[in-house]
Amino acid sequence: MYPSLLPCIAVAGLGAIGGVGFERGPGPDDQVPGAVAVWTESSMKHRGIAEFDFALGKETWKDVGSEIDVLGVAFPVEFEQAMKFVIDSNGDGKPDRDIKGQTGYVELKGKNAAGEVFHYGVRFENKGERKYSWAASGAMVGRIGGQAVSIIDANANGRYDDYGTDGLVIGTGIGAGYVSRVVNLGGDLFDFEVSADGTTVKTRPYGGETGTLKLGKLGGLKADVANAIFTSGREIAFQVAGETRGLAVPVGDYRLDSALLKRRAESARVRSGRMPVAKVTAGLESLVNWGGPLTGEVPAPRVHEGNATLNPAVKVFGQAGEEYYDFQPKGKVPSYELFDANTGKRLAKGKFPAG
């Protein structure tokens, strides 16, 4: 249930989490607004990705039924075996592409309502006999301000302009943030607009006040940070993993929306939990300390005739109150120590059931 990328977890009955670490110090003077805010337009094109390895903050998987619908175009599906089906890949209504086994990939081609040809990569995962799910497996790609940019339809609705939901990768890494109204390109901030079909992106220099958001080290946890997305409101988001010097962002309050930790075949996701917002002020750096030591919490044990029954539904929190969950692969068994939250006395020690 909990991989070895995390250490032994000390479990407190209902104890409070402390150690919130937010510091501020001098940051770079990166407030250089453009003299004239002129939009620059960039073209994007679709690239199918058979080996999809982007780390997304959000992702929607949909069931494969008698057809897959993309932008109002139906691509028929016919199951031939328990783990094999055929899908129409070119929009002519005739299934022509085999998908079999545990996973698969196809690039669909069709025409939208305006009669324009579109391409759309799709990947599949088997969920049981005659049960498959699908998600987007491609991106609209281009170069903006000298930076490689990829936009991913993370919610699989055929659109690329869902701010705060669709994936955005700036550079050549795998860590995706969200499509945002403001982006950082090469250290400078820009207003950012993308067309619904993802073929056009418009940018202009951002004219507001800026500060620096910096993510601290993991506090002893043995894992790599694949992505770490902080949001300010619903449509401003920045992926800060790997930005060792911090990242220039608009001033505001930022909340940890999602992070992914990986170590070889093991992984864990992180969400804000009880972590306070990081307040980014003009010209200053806001440092977010997180990671270990970790603390686990379980509901208060039921006590009957002197015996305590422990609920294994443990929640795991980091030093800043962030919550760790969705540990993979499942089946790892963590050890625990149960303490009285009032006296600090250790009541029990052992291992959780597998699962």
C-alpha cells in the first residue's frame, strides 16, 4: 500500500501537524513590463504520442463503448474478443485498426464541424473482459518565445482551452502544469491565450507585479518530483518542479494543487491537505518547505474491554501539512506506531494489513 520511497510512518491518534515552513527573502527584480502590450500569435500542430509519459496534474479516462466521440465525430468500435477490439481510425465509419492486450494506441483522423481535418492521439488501457478505457495521447506542439510548448487535452473533451485543467508543458521535460492565463517563458511572464482547437496561441508581456515562488527540497524523502503545480485562483497555474532558483510568478496566494513523486517503479501523489497558501509578494521570494518528516493519522481507535481496534485508513501528511496519497504499487505494507495524542505514550506498534 505504501512504497519504500517513504520512510516508516509514525501514526498519531488525532495529533496536530506542525512544521509549516514558509520563508521569504530577497528575489530577483524581474518586473519588466513591456512598453506596449501587443499580442504575438504562434501556430501549433498536433503530435500523436504512442509512448505517453507526461506527468499530468489532472487526467480523465473514459470508457470505450460502441464508439469514441471526439469533437462530435463518432469513431465506431467493434469488440472481437475479450481483449481485442477494432476502431475506425479515419472517420469513415468502418473499423480498421486493431487494439489488443493490456494497452494500445491509435491516432484518429476526422473533420470537425467546420469541415477542417483534425488529428487526435488516443491511448487505451484494459480494465477487464471487454472493458477498456481511453485518454488523450497527443499534444498540440510548437515553439513560443524560443521555448518548446506542448498543450494536452487532459480532460479528453477535444478542446485545448480548459484553463486550470488541460495540461501545459514548457520545455522538454515531462512535468506538466495546467493551461494558464499567465505563463513563464524563459524567465519572463506573458499573458497566454489558446484557441479551442489548440492550433493558435497568443502571448503578450505580462504587465502586473511579480515575485518568486520556490519549492524547497523534499526533507529526506527518497524520490524525484515529476511535477508540482501551484495555482492561484482557477486559471493561474505554474509547474515549479525542477526550478531550483525559483520561478517568477504574478503576486498572489498560491496553493499546492497536485504533485507527483516517483522513484523507479514506485510513486505517490501529493495534494494541499492542510498546507497553508504560499503568499507571493512583489519583488520577494516565497520558499515552500515540504516533505519529511511524514506523520500518519488514523481515526481514534475503538476501545472495548481494554482492547483497542485500529482503523487502517491512515492519512499521511508532510511537514507543511501536505497530504500524500495514491501510493503505487499497491501491496506495500507500512509499519506503524500508535501514540496517545495527549500524553505522547506509545500504545502499539506493528504493520498494517496488505492491500
